[in-house]
Amino acid sequence: MRSHYFQNIQDRRQFLQTACGVGTISLAQLLHLDRLTADSGELTNLNPLAPKLPPAPAKARNVIFLFMSGAPSQLDLFDSKPGMKKWDGQNLPPSMTTKDGDFAFIKPTAKVWASPRVFSRHGESGMEFSDYLTHLPSCADDICMVRSMYTEQINHHTGQLKMVTGTPLVGHPSMGSWIMYGLGSESENLPGFVVLNSGSGADAGSALWGSGFLPSSYQGVPFRSEGDAVLHLSNPPGVSNLMQRARLDAVRDLNEMQVSKVGDIEIASRIASYELAFRMQMATPELLDLSAESSKTLEMYGVNDEPTRPFARNCLLARRMVERGVRFVQLIHGTWDDHIDLVKGLQNNCDIIDRPTTALIKDLKQRGLLDDTLVVWGGEFGRTPLAEDRTPGQEGSRGRDHHRQGFTMWMAGGGIKGGQTVGKTDDFGFHAVEDRIHVHDLHATMLHCLGFDHKRLTYRHQGRDFRLTDVAGNVVQKLLI
């Protein structure tokens, strides 16, 4: 083949790769269909985490989600049922057992277990709390108690996925990822979505902070309680910050050349991740250094005490993170799965979380951060009003099984109307019967507080538009200011 023929072929190939080529035009059309063209700013701005304005006025800018994995017993903490006393130790009325098909309701030996806890009213709102919570009641007029939550899921793994991703299926984005996708991050030196664990963790594991089919830059970053907060964040021995910067500059230049050719959003995510990791090397040690906090603050959270220390440190870090622009902080504390010895297990968990949670609410409020920080507390479902006795005759053997038709969560700040109790369950705490609020409704309301119509925050994947609320959900106006 003569050289000028070969050159012509090369020129045609190059033409198809240039901005005016058919290949790029086709790619642009495909990207437009997937909403990844310059209209959404994903490719023109190589930082997918750049902050974005919400489409509507927002009350909240940040979210702290206190996820109590394993499912706390609402009947022993928040939802007093004095009428159950006369049924204690008896079978449920037949009219109650004919409803639903969950395994907890059809056990012939299951007996009603009236809560042994003592409830009292607090604040101007007269909100009820059990005697296991000695600190949180002081925040009664700041929080909104939701007693009418329900879900379809009855097992921990799928229930946790439903609560955090909106679906029981693996591979979908968590709520923190959706919020990052919609709003980006206001922190230049820290991840926009951070995960802090304490206790024994959660059944669904890393799926609770994964980005699913969203670009990987939107996934949560777990911070460890010991050693490097983030694995491999520190430079290897012998590598200075100057050397690290030079290496990252070279990698960035190569990645920018590639993204300009192929337009792959994951390459842009990789660039942003490398740059963020470098900035985190400088910012994270300062974030984790609590020496600047007053002794009064440390005492209020219980940072130096047992058993509060791990969860208290996470709560204090959550406040420090939202101060520094972190968009979504997810604290996971487990487990509350008290199938046996509920009295002891519930007491232990309350001793751990009660004081730090209360300190977080009060600290946010006194610093003027609660107004635009949405705080959400709760598990994947609740516990049944029936006793579960796996080892009959043994002391402390009684617990409660999983319960999906009526459980309690609470919210505060960020556009939520505090000092009120919304929703009601029946006399046994069996079903939500008034102002029923589904998990999708909770998500729709959270997104509303952040300035989003939950039906319009979507991402196209495999030929359809997905959203956090799937194809359901309504904003619960009663919860809002």
C-alpha cells in the first residue's frame, strides 16, 4: 500500500475520533440520553462532587442519619401501650392474628408482652419516653416523633437496604449517594459522604453506603476508629507530599487526556477521587484531633467515658464534619436485634447512645447548625408486641421478634417541626393506624427538606429512570415547619 493511501485511512480514522467526527456525535447523543452531557455539568466539570444548588428553596443543607441497625424496640422506648397490661401473658385476640403473614404473628405459643418500662412525659409538648432514655427527653421540644412508620421488609438485610436505598435489592444507590448526586459536596478537603460505625455493624454491610449504578464518586467513605481514619490515606515511607503531588499531577494529566477522548464519567470520578485523597491527607488529622474541643463539650458527649466513648466520638465527629461542609454523615450503631434478653440488651444500647445523641442535638442547636442540618434516628423496622422466648425457663430469655407494620423513628432540624408526635399505632402497637408513613414517604420528605422533588431526582440506568423513592412516596406535610 502506498504511503498516501495509508495516510488517508489514518486521517479518516482520526476524523471519526475528533470533535466533529461521527463517533463523537454518536457518543454525545448516547451521553445525552443518559444525562451525562454538558447540560448536567458532569463532563465539563471534572469534579463530580462540586456543590450544586437545589432546584427549590431548601431548609436543610446537611444530613446526619443515626442508623440503629437491628431494629430498636419502639414499644420499650417511644410508643407506650398501657392497655396491653391486661393482656400480658395471653394470646392476642383472634381478630389480630388473622392479619398479615409474617412469621412472628402466626406462632401459636407467642404471648402478649406488655413493656416493663415506665413512661413519662417531657417538654412543653408532653412527648413520651421510657425510663431507659434519661437524656434524650430534654430534647423533646426539638424533635418530631414519628410513631407510624411501616415497611414491607421483615428481615434485617433487606430491611436495611429498603431503609437506606429505597429497595430491598442489592446494587442500588444509598440515600447518601443520591443526595451527593443531587447536591454535590460543600467540603473541598473531606468526602461529601462519610460513614462512621460503632457496635457490631449492620447486616447489609457496605451496600448501605454504596453508590450502586451512580458514578463511584458518590459512594460513602467509611472512617475507621483506629489507625488511619481511611485506609492507605498516609503516604508510604519515603514519599513526601511534594513527591505525591508531582505523581498525582502526572496521573491527572493522563486521565484528563483520556476523558477528553472517551467522555467516561468514571474517569472524571477517578480524577476527583485522587485529588480529594490528597487534600484529605492534610485535612483529616485536624478533623480527628479533638484537643481543640472544650472539656465541657467532651464531657457532654461522653467522649472519654464508657460505654459511650465510641458512639460519642462518632457523634462529635459528625458535628465537626457538617461544620466543614460534609453533606451526609451516616452513623451506624448495631445491633439492636434483641430476640433474647431484651431488657438487658436494650439497656446496654441506650446507655451507649442516649447521652451522645442528646449532646449532638444540643450542640448543633447552640452553634446554629440544627436549623439547616436534618437529623434522622431509627432502625430498619421495629419489634413485635409479642414475647419471643427461645430458651423457656431461663432468666432473661425473653425478647421481641421483627415487626414491620408499625414502628417509630424521630427527626429533628432542617425543616422538621419539632415538639410533636405524628402518627399512631393500635392498642397493641401492632399496626400503624393513623398518618401511616412508609419508608418511601420518609425519603420523599427528606429530599423535600433538601430542596428536591423526589420524583425528579432521577438517574437513567438500563433503560429506565430510577429514583430513591422508586415509583412511590409522598412528602409528609405534617412533619414540616
